[in-house]
Amino acid sequence: MITARSPRPSLRDLTLLGRLGLRGRLGLCGLALLSPLLAACQAQPTPDAAAPAVTAGLGAVPGCAEGVSATLADGVRIGYLGSDPEDPQRCLLRWSGRSYPLYFGFWSVDSQTPMSDEARAAFRAVLTGPVGTEASFQTGRARLWSRVSIAHIGNTAVEVAGRRRPAVELRVVRHDAFGRPDVRAETRYTIDRATGVMLRRASVTPMANGEVTTTTNWQVGVLQEAG
């Protein structure tokens, strides 16, 4: 019988193997200590990673602001008096010594005609729906306009007294009663998420040369919340 035997290692070989083993253990220990740091580095987002866009609408249709005051960029002071006792979605505002009813705090209709259920449903859908939500309704007594379309076109932040306030931006288009596509009236409304107050209103007018002009006719410069 022939038995194969490994050669007996010398003292020099044992010493070399010991050193290599020690280095290997140190290397493994070093990697074990560094692994949490490596994992943390890998968990960090890359500098050019884009943050997801916020597209949500309001969590609920805001109630009428009450006890809030605002000062517009032109110095006019606005008082918010809460809801009309006969209609909770009809908000009462006061400026220049007069009271003004605005549905949802920004939409004006004929004072003799209440806002239709169709129009209310359209505004509720767009205020609470994500960016891209659209709705429309027929106007009741308007002579120039037959239909109104509304869209939630974006979420933004408006600077008010040095503070950026998150807001939703709506586009409202009144369409010509005679069906002329080039006759329309477009208004942009920017609504504060926290209070439901209209922070900005701007009229958008297409020009004959193809350009578009935007005229801001309501801009809140200072907003003082109740309490």
C-alpha cells in the first residue's frame, strides 16, 4: 500500500503562513469596520438625482377663512369674515369699506344667481385633484361666455412677507358664447394651502402677434392668520 503524505512544513514556512493569516484577519476586520460606512455612502442619493415632483391637490376643500387679514401689494387691506350663514362655500371678504362674496374665497358670480351645483362640483374636483385634473361647467346667465373650464395646472410656492407659502395654481378659462375659439378669457388663481386664501390672481391675454401678456391684479404682500 502506498500512502501519500504531505511534506512537513519548515519553521520558516510556518512563520510566513502566520504572518499572512494575521494580515488576512486584519484585512477582514478592517472591512467589517468599514462596511457600515460603505453602506451609508451607498445609501446617499447621487447629487443629480431629481426629487419627485409634488402633484397632489388640497387634502380637502378649504373652508372660508375667518379672522384672517391680508394686505395687497397695492396697499389695500382685506378682511376675511368667514362663510355666508346661508351658504358655507360663499366666503365673505371686506375691503375699501364694502363686503364682497366670493365662492371658495376667489370665484365671483352674479350676485343675483347662486353658484350652480355643477360649478361647485367642478371646483371641488380641481381643488382636491392632482396636477392635471380638469373639469368644466356651463354658465347660467352670462351673455359673453357659455362654458367655463378649470384645471389644476401646478403646485408652487408664493413668497409672502419673506416666507414661501405652498400653494396650488388653477387655470380658469371662460369660453365664447358664440363658439369663437379665439375669444376667451383666462385667469390664473394661486390658492394658499394652509388657509385657502387667494394669494395671487392674474389675467392671461393672448396678443395678435402671438405673444401672451400676464397681468397680476391681486397679490398678497402680507398675510396675518387668525390667532
